[in-house]
Amino acid sequence: MSAAIPDTFVRPVNRLEHFPVALFASSMGLSGLAIAWQQAHKLLGAPVLVVAALRGMASALFLLLLVAYAGKWLHHRRAALEEAGHPARAGFLATVSISILLLAAVWMEQAPRAAGWIWAAGALLHIGLTLRTMHGWLHHDRHLVAHVNPSWFIPVVGNLVVPVAGVRFASPEVSWFFFSVGIVFWAVLLTIVLYRLFFHEPLPPKLVPTLFILLAPPAVGFVAWTSLTGQVDAFGRVLFYFALFIGLLLAADMRRFLALPFFASSWACSFPLAALTVAALAMLRLAGNRFLAGLALALLALLTLVVALLAFRTLLALRRGELCVPD
């Protein structure tokens, strides 16, 4: 009897201790899906009820994850600090601030005042995490190359997300500041990450889904660039078509991704795909043609299917007790 009692009561605490911050990628993916359907509603007449439902689900999911993660910091601070200081996992910490920024974009038309405050909180948190990350890279005490993976883009290149809604809520100079940081460090980190992928050992299976993050910077960069300039120019086209090429590269390796078991990091593919979908819709709005309309619709359908499949796999993993467990 006494042996059964600890097993009953300790298990939820252990789950909380091993709650991975990478699960906030699911919040990013669902918010990205909501933004994609918002744009599809404007351009293609997609049902507004779908947009409203996704907006509500994205908000509820973020709050649920935030409560769980706050509980981890409150009750298992040591585990949270270890995760935040791990060179291969720390990048996912910025998924929290990016989730906040994306929620601001989700709500900026329906509740602009509240969305403005949400955006400000997300922008301040994100620049803080960027500085923290850069400080860690500059003053490290270990061999970092072995830990490099595409999640390293998240805290620094994630600054490109700020102008997406920032052009509505602050001076354009603020958005240009964040865009400049993100776009310059994208070029720097792209070289480092590709060097790691090309010339060092393969990524461990849990980090293989992060390869999709390669897709996010040029796609988000294109959306941010067109938000700032209001047009599609030569640089914008370079960003968009490079994102499209990365999408094709990943699609050519899809069999490998489908063979992987489900991890919390599997959600890393959702937001980059959403970013490409929103970029295609932005390209359609500014330089529309039949090819872009077909591409946008195909990407929207694929994105919706992928997020639905990931949600199903997540619920299944929770039921089987496969999430929030020690590595």
C-alpha cells in the first residue's frame, strides 16, 4: 500500500519537472496556422469561423503551456535552469517570446489595443533573450560546435517576427531595428549551422525535425520585409524564392522525417511551414498570379493537415505517457 501511494502522487510532479520548453513550438505552429487562415480569409474568402476557432485555440494553448512552464520554474527551478543553460536546447526558450509576438499578430485586428500590449511584452522579452543568448555564445566555457543545430536560429533570427505586427504598434524604426538584427545574424548563423550539418556528425533523431527551422528565416524575413516596405522588390523576391527552395529541399527528404518517432521537437516543422504559407499569401497579395494562388492554397492545406496530425500525435503521446519524461 505504501509503495503505491508515492507512485500515484509523484508522477504528476515528475511530468512537470520534465516539461520541455520545446512544446511552445506547438503554440507557434497553431498561431501561425491562425494567421495563415486570416490571410486566406482576406484574399481567398476562407471561412471566418475557421479563423475565429483557430484564434481561440491558439490563445488557449499558449495559456495552458505558460501555466505548465511557470509551474516548472516554480516547483523544479533546477531542471528549468539546466534546460535554459543547455547549449543544444536553450534556443527553444525563445519560442515563448515568439509565441507572444504571434498572438499579437493573431489578435491585432480584433483587439488592437490588447494586441499592442501583447506585442510590446513579446518584443521586450525577445530582445532580452537575444542578448542573453549572444552573451552565452561570447563567453562560453565549452566546445559549442558539437551542440549547434537549427534551433540556434530561434532566439536571434526570431527578431524577424517582431516587425510582422510591429509596423502596426510602434515607430517603423523599432521594426527596422529588430529586422536588422534578425537578417544579419541569419546570414551569420546560416553559415555556421550549414557547416555543422555538412561537416560534423548527423543530428540526433530528436533534433532532426529542427531542420525545418531553416525554412523560417527567409519566409518570415519576406513577410517582415514586405510589411516594412509595402512592396515586392528584388530583395523580397530573393527571400521568398530562397524560402521556396528550402521547402523543396525538405520535401525531397520527407520520407526520412515521416520515419521518425514523435518528439516534442516534432512541432518544430509547424511554424516554418506556416511562415512559408503566409509568405506565399503575401506574395499573392502583392504580385498575384494563378501560380501563387495555387501554391498558397496547397500550402494552406498541407499546413492544416500537418498541424492536425501533430496535435493528434501529441494527444496520443500524452495518453501513452511518452511526453514530459526524462531524456
